[in-house]
Amino acid sequence: MQHGLLEQLEADLTRERELTAQVRHHLAAHHEVGPEGIAAFLRERLSCLEEYEVDLIFASMFTPSVEDQARYAPYLDPSGIPPEGEARLIRELASRNLRMALRMDGERISVPLPEVVVARYVHLLNLTAPLAEVLVREIPLHVPPGERNRVLALGRHPVWQEGRRADLLAAFLRVFARQGTYSWEKLRFLTDLARSFRPATPLDFARQLENLTDAYEAGDPSSFYHPQIEERYRDVPSVPRKYVPSPAQVLPLLREIRADLERILQESPA
């Protein structure tokens, strides 16, 4: 077990976090706790809750982003860590009696860090996910050095683990590099599209994106859910939970990705 990996985990789990509006809404709706009672509730009653209740409260605050996951890329071999290694990490962190550092309206709240929250965060880092050989080979060749840890983390995402999608991601990276069109925003958007449509082949993906483009151009994109944009509006009560982005937000990137995919199909239509 690498010392650096444990220390990075401890630092990330115990860094100060702002108590989000989403958590406040959850406490009010499910535990009848108003703003004035939140600090006392967390200090006095959190330890009395069931694990699933604790997980629901803090899920949004302890779900690692790709940027969080990228910090762990230097500690991982292409094969990742074995599942038993992940379990050992969770046990070791739980044994350290760590505390959550929360902040609300200028007040600092320190409470014990529940093991269920530790387990959630560690598991969602995808530390056990292997990196496909094609990505191990292609990422250093086609991704700018400053971006590689983020792309390595993205390559461990479950959507790129299924079927032959790692080959599809590698093909996009080659095209991005050849055309000089790489951008992190586009790669994240590509991953969202793959997550939404789960394409079996590049040709399948091309048909799906053509239908999506037609829907946006016709002004009816309601069937498409874009998690990145929804995330930006997560804590804004006036915005619906399932936020549908406008054509102006989506169409430019969508058209770029379709053009890149057309180049991939010209090279290898299968």
C-alpha cells in the first residue's frame, strides 16, 4: 500500500467543504432540520443515523470529480489496485478517526468522518479500474502533458471500460491530436455522450449523434440529459433537476465531435 496514496486520500477527505444548498434541502426535507439546527444535528445526531441515511446526506459533497480522480493517476499502475487493496485503504482511513471539516455561513463544523462516506469516496475514484492497453499506449502520444492525468482518470471511467469503447476513445484522441482540436471541454462532452448513448460501434455512435443533432436543430432536445450542465445548476432551486441545455450550448461541440467521428469512420468504418 503506497504511503502517498493514503496521504492524498486523507487530505482530500478532510479538506474543508462548504455545506451545499442541496445538503440543506435534504436535511430539511428528510430530517426536518432547519438552517438554525443543522450544526447541532450534525454534531449530536449524525452518529445515530443509519449508514444509508448518512450516505444520502453527504453523497453530493463526497463524490469525486474527474479533477479529484486525476490527483491519483501518479499512484496507479495501468492495472489499478486490487479490490482487496481498496478495502485495506478504507479500513486504514477509518482507523485514523478522521473528521469532516464543514463550513456553513461562516461557521466551521467538525464532526467524525463516517466510514460509509470514506468508502463512497474511495470507491468512486475508480482506483481498481484497469486502464485499457490501447489507452496506456495512446494517451502519452496524443494528449498534452499537462492534461494526461485527467485523461488517464477519464479512461478509467466505467463507460470507457465497456465493450470496445476504449478503442473508440483512443481513435478520438488520435484525431484530436492530428487535427490540433484537443480540448478538455470536448473530451468531457464526448464522455457524457458515450455515457448517455452507450454506443456499441463507431457507426452506431454516428447514427445516435445524427439523431441528437436533428433533435437540437428542430428545437426538441428534451430526450437528452447533459450531466455537466445539470451539475452547474445543482444548487439553484429555480432550475429543474433535469436541466436540458440549449442548442447554443450543445450544437458547436456536437458538430465538432461528429466531424471527428466521420474522420474515424473514413479510416476504419467497422
